[in-house]
Amino acid sequence: MLDDLLDTIGGTPGRIVGIGLALGAGILIGRGIRPVAKGAIKGYLSLAERVKELGAEAGESLQDLYHEAKAEREEATAEEAEPAAEAEHAAGHTHGGRTRQHKPAEGGA
């Protein structure tokens, strides 16, 4: 039971809190206040579950923001590259930084 509680809390700070709760519950149970201790543990478990849910939601929101920003950046980069490609095409085909000259076909009219 204590291991399950500690696994639910997770991490070193959580383990310290869990051990403190277990010791406090042991003292309360020793005094015959078992229902109060059980209620406190249930409340803690509910709180821990809600904190995990909020953390997962926050992580999903950050991932969504990351993907949106990345898509917008890629779109802006593509839009910036289009005018440069069009200007290059309008100036003629280039090869190695030089404009390639097209020779007229020989022997043709």
C-alpha cells in the first residue's frame, strides 16, 4: 500500500511527502482516527490525480503551440523563397552564379 502511494506521488520530493503522510496516518490510526486518515489519503490521491491531468493538458498545449509555430515558420520561409526563385527565373537560368547564354541552333533557318 505504501509503495502504491509512493509510486503515485513519484520523485524524491513526492516520496518524502508520502512517507510523512504515512507516518502521520500511522499516528492518527494509533489514536483511533482511522476514518479521518483514510479521508485525508483519499483527498491526497484525488489531488495527485488532478495534478497529473493538469500536467498532461499543459504538455499537450505546449506541443500544439510548438507544432503551430513550426508550421507558420516553414510557411513564411517558403513564401520568402518564392520571390527569390521568381527573380532568378526572370533574370535567366543561372549556373554557378553566372547567367547561362543560350546559343542559337546552327544550320537552322
